[in-house]
Amino acid sequence: MDREIAMMSHVFDWILVLLVLALAWRSLNDCDLFRGVIQFIALGLLLAVAWLRLRAPDVALAEAAVGSGLTGALILSALVRMRQRERRGVPASASSDTSRTLQSGTSNRSRVLIGALSLALLTALGWAVFRFSAQSSGLAVESLAKLPESGVTNPVTAVLLNFRAYDTLLEIGVLLLAIVGVWALRRGERPGDDLRERPLLMSLLRLLLPVLVLAAGYLLWIGASAPGGAFQGGALLAGALVLGLLAGLAGRFLRRERLLRTGLTLGVLVFAAAGLLALWRTGGLLQYPAGQGGAWILVIEAAALISIGLTLGLLYLGGRPEEEK
Amino acid sequence: MTASWSFALLVLGPLMAAALAFVFPRRGRGVALAAAGITAGAWVGLVREVMAGGVQIQRVGGWSAPLGIDLRADGLAVLMLMVTGLISGAVTLYSGRYFRDAHDLESAHRERYFWPLFLFLWAALNALFLSADIFNLYVTLELLGFAAVALVALAGNREALKSAMRYLFVSLAASLFYLLGVALVYGQCATVDLTLLAAKAQPGPTLWVALALMTGGLLAKAALFPLHFWLPPAHANAPAPVSALLSALVVKGAFYILLRLWFEAFHSLNTPAVAQVFGGLGAAAILWGSANALFQPRLKLLVAYSTVAQLGYLFLLFPLAAARDGGFLAWSGGLIFLAAHACAKTAMFLTAGNILHAAGHDRIKDLGGITHVPPISTFAFGLAGLSLIGLPPSSGFAGKWLLLSASLVQGQWWWVVVMLVGSLLAAAYVMRVLTRAFTRVPDATAPHPIPPVMEWTALAMAVLAVGFGLVARWPAELLRVGVPWP
């Protein structure tokens, strides 16, 4: 019986590998950009399954929510905007130049060059992985040994918010930087308000939005002991925000500029302030007082959740919400 | 204890300032000035600890490597932090007027976004120089790259957007190559700490591939010939203070990581053949960049190509510093050269911004007749040029002299030839600008007046580029703290 199950999962893995490769190839080579994007979204979901098979459910959650869901929504909305521009006959800009290069494809010679380089890279990587000197388990043993001191029981959360919290602090800075950069570039376009005309969809949203927000909070809470955490919860919150934007429910919220900016920076500010406070209390940067790790992590993650959700959701506008005075 | 606060404030000061400058867009300049004050204080505290007690290490979160992340300050890191602080301070003063005095309506918008992006860049640089962990270095590279790209795009015109887009693609691809290498290193050695890697890393196929990937990515970010193609358009089309930051500091971040990798973590893989390849690319960069600088029609493009050339000198450090004889000579020479170039290039780009502001263009052939109005700016350009060419007593001279002595001691005479030809070419392109600027044309158009602070900050950086050479003994002493070989 066990052998059959092992056999089955082996077959399943091979199908997964082939599907991932095929979808990756198709999403790069499809001459219809829209179809390419849909295949890219499907690819993200399959990758999430692959992460599950590798027994990394935290990564799988993040891949499904951010890699497939939000990235897919962003690329789709970019595609729609590009098409609208072309239909309106907006004079060629930097962005439509890019789209033309994408559509006409690169020249044959550069294709050969890129192909050769990729092949060389693949060979080198294959050789390197094949010659791995020892099957190393990385730092798994050390991190599990220190897990009880971290204040949480989910090892992924312990690494992200305690052992290597400094990396995460800077990463949350990268997220904030991303939205500052996008807002610096241009004004966003308000997504259409026409969903208000559809009562069925609106009543569905009325049910769905609170559930999404609740689920985001749940993921944050459960992250201490099981797969979940601020990034996964933030992605759900962002999904709720995108739905709200699409339905035209967030108009008034978008005009509160100071509030938005405070929410966006909350993660970085609270995290950095916690780092300094810990330094003052214990003499070590980001070194939480003994026994209080869980509480500190929860506060930091709650602030990060709000910022991550707002950042990923507002990126969907493709620019800053209102013209500032 | 003091060192802990210095570490924390050097990184978190500018980072929190960036967030605050975004929340309070009208207070950007004040926030940046406060950040400058905080980082200056933190740096002074740190340098005192390093001079008194040697290399300082901060175990973030109370965990030590390999589980946690170590921050580390040795002489090299402290020197880089000083250069970063000086240039960021000058840029803060300069930008306070630069964005306000621009002629178009968009300038208020630009200023609002300049401050948070600039402060992010500053935080990223400080974090990069203090990091002793190759994965943490990847995160700082991400921060640095995104901030740099967004700052280039801030110029807003078509050319700037195009070059920012190209810069983004190069920067992202390079980051991915670096990350791929880090993953392989972690798989092989089960640590990402620089010091632990130095003990664990043994030459083998996995590490060779990993190091090749990381080096390839970093060379693209450092714009070493032939991967320099993205640099001239990006640096020439950005707003002047941004060009200064990019040329003086951002490309050096990647170079710094290369030093940490090849001379520290993977010193066992740093063979003479590898070092000669780096040196060869550096020599090609010197010749190619200088020759191109000679023929550029616009001042900012000339200065940008000069950066391509000057980056080449830094890579001569690889073949010269690896040797036992005169290795430290080349090491300190290359790093003094780096500081000299950073100050000189800041002065040059700020001056180019002043000339653009005054004349409304930076076409070199039409520069005639503008000297009698902004003499300070022209003087600043001349002084900075002095350091770029490497004339005594400038710091450019001190750096080149040490590199030359090292190559003579080691009998690697071919680098001497390259350096001399490069200096002659630098003299030619600097003179090309100065001769234009000093010719008087009777019907010269009356230029726009330049705010004094913009002229004086450019001059101050030029004076530093020259004067640093007079005290070159001090950085050489500092660099001895924690030097990667005995």
C-alpha cells in the first residue's frame, strides 16, 4: 500500500514538473499577450503546488497569493491599460515602445545569443547542483534547537521575525520603496465604478470583504504556530483592497492621503522603532527581552500586515491616488 | 554599547527618515538634514570605537552567525561610510535649492519624492557597508537598486524613463544572478556569513559556479566594461544630484561586495588568473571609457563616460593587492582612489547641474563665454579634474601613486602603461571642457543666476577631492584595521 502511494506521488511529481515547464514555455512564447498572462497565473498556482510537494507550505501560500494572484492582477491591469492607450492612439511613449518590442519579438540573432547564454547557465547550474559535495540540511538543526527561545513555534516565523528579523525589516523597506517609486512616476487611474450597477456582485462583495479581512487577521495570528504570517495575511488584505477598488468602494478612503501614507509606512516605522526600543532595553539591536519574543513579534507583524496589505493593494492603481496640492 | 547604537542609527536613521519624509512630504529637507546629523554622530562614535578597539561586530537579535546576522565595522567599512556621509550631506544641501530653482512646474512634485527616495538610497548604502552576511547584502542591493532606478526616473522626460527602464532590467537580472549564487553557497556551506565562509569555503565546482554567478551580477551593477552599457544614459539623464549619488556611491556598493567576496569569504578561490582577468577588464574600461569621454557632445555624458573609465582603475586592485609584496600598498591605493573619485565625480556632476541651470543646456561646444558668471563652478570643475587626472597633490594622485608603486614593486609593468595612458586621456577630456569654458564669446547669452549654496557645495566636494590627498596617511592607517590578510 505504501509503495503504491509513493509510486502515485512520484508520477504526480513528474506530471507537475512537465506542466510547470510547459506552462513556463507557453507563457513566454504565446504571441497573444493576454493568453500568455493567463498561463503565467496558472504557472504561479502550479508552483505553489510544487512548494507544497517540497513541504514548504509557507512559501506555497505566499507564492499562490503574491506570485500568482496579485502579480497576475497587476500584469492584467497593465495589459488592459496598454490596450486602452493603443486604442486611444496615444502618441508613442516609453511604455508603448516596450509593448511593441514585446509583440514584435526580438531579432533572430539576439534570440540565438540569449538561448546560448541560457543553455550555458543551465549547464553550469546543473553541474554545480550535481556535484554538491554533501547533502547539507543547511541551518535547519540550529534553528530548531533555538526555536523555544524565539517566542513562536513556527520555524519560518522564527527565522523571519527573530533570527533574521533584520533582513525582514529591510525587505519591508523594499516594499515601501516600491510604492514610493511608483507614486513618484505617475498618477494612478481610478478603476471603473461600473460595478455598482451590478447588485448581485455588490452583495457578494459585502459578504466577501469582511471574510477576507478576518482571514487576513487569522493568518497573522496563526503564523506564530502554523503556516501563515504577515506576508500571507497582507496578500489577502491586498486582495480585499483590490476588490474594493474595482467595485468603487474605496473612493473616499483614497482621498485621505495622510492616512494612506501613515498606513503604508507603519510597518517600517514600528519595526525600526521596536528594534531601537529593544536595543535600549536589552543592549542588542532587535534583541527582544527574554520571554517576550512572541508579543514583540505579534505587534511588529500586525503593523507589517497593514503596510503590506496597503502596499500590494494600492500598487494596483498603477500610480498615486490623488493629485496632490 | 556605543558601537551598537552607531550600527543601529547608521541604518535605521536614514530608513526611518525615508518613511517620515514620505508621510510629511513638505518636511523632506528638514528630515534629511536631521538624518545627516544623526548619521554623522553615529559615524563619529563608530570610528572612535574602531580606532580604539579594532573591528566592531554587532550580532543582530542577539543570535550570532550562522543562525543570525552579523553586522561588522572594520577600517574599510568605516571609510566607505565616511565617503557616503560626506557626499550625502553635500547632496542634501545642494538639493534643497536644486529642485526649488528648476524652471518647470513639475519641480515641486519632484522634490517631494526626491527626499524619501534619496534617504532610502542612503540607508541602503549604510546597510550594505556594515553587512557581513551575503544574503543580507542581497537585501541591501535590492533597496539600493530600486532607489537608484526610481531616482533616475524622477527626471520625468522620455530619455530618462527609457534609461531608467533599462537600468531596472539590468539591475533586476544582476540581483537574480547574485541571489542564485547565494543559494548555491548556502547549499554547499550551510552559512551565509562572510567570516564563517572564509573558513569553510574550499574550491570546488559548486562554489566556482556560485562565485561566477555572483560576480557576473555584481560586475553588471558596478558597470565594469563590457557591462557598462546602461550607465552613461542613466547617469547622464538623471537629475544632477542623483547623477552625483549614482556615480560616486551606487556603483561602488557592488564593487565593495566584490572585494568582500574575493578577498575575504572566498579568498581561497582568488587565483592569479582570476585577478588578471579582473585587471584586464579594468584596463579595457579605462581605455574605452576615456576614449568615449573625449567624443561626447554633452557635458553630463562626458562625465558619465569618465565614470566608466575611473571604475576601471578600481579593478586594478585585484591583480595588485592579491600579491604578498606591496599588496597593502595597492589595497590602500585603490580605496583612496575610490574616495577621491567619489568626491571628484560629485563635484563634477553638481557643477554640470549648475551649468545646465545657468545656461539651460550642457552642449560642450556652446559652453564658451559662461565662465565670467559662474567662476566658482568652473573652478570646482577644474579642481575635480585635477584629481581625476591624478596631478599632485590631489587624492587622485595619492591613489594612483600607490597603485603605480605596487605594480612596479611586483614587476607588473603593463598596468603602469594603462594607468599613464588613462591619465593622459583624462587630461585631454577635462581640458576639452575647460578650454571651452574659458573662451569668451562677445555675444554670450546672459545666464540664469545660480543659487550660492549650489556653487559652494560643488566647490567643497572638489576641495575635498584634492585635499584628501594631503591627509592620505590617515585613511591608510584606518584601512589597516581588519585588513583581510595578515
